[in-house]
Amino acid sequence: MTKRKRYSAEFKAKVALEAIREELTTAELAKKYDIHPTMISGWSEEE
């Protein structure tokens, strides 16, 4: 069984800001950073 990957607050903020800028789609960002698109959506909505 594999352990969950933990992401730093800095990484989350970087990816969320890119998502908010909408230069790439969520799917493109997910592929770029090798993470699930749902994670990006969640990070973008956090305050």
C-alpha cells in the first residue's frame, strides 16, 4: 500500500494561482504537475 503524497503550501499556492490565471486548463495543469485535476480545483477554492 502506498502512502499519500503531501504537497507544500507553496506548491499548492503556485498551482492554484496558475489555475486562477487560466493560461492553461485544469487538465493541462494536472498533466504538467502530475496531479489529479480535482486537487487543483480544491486548492483554487481554498482561502
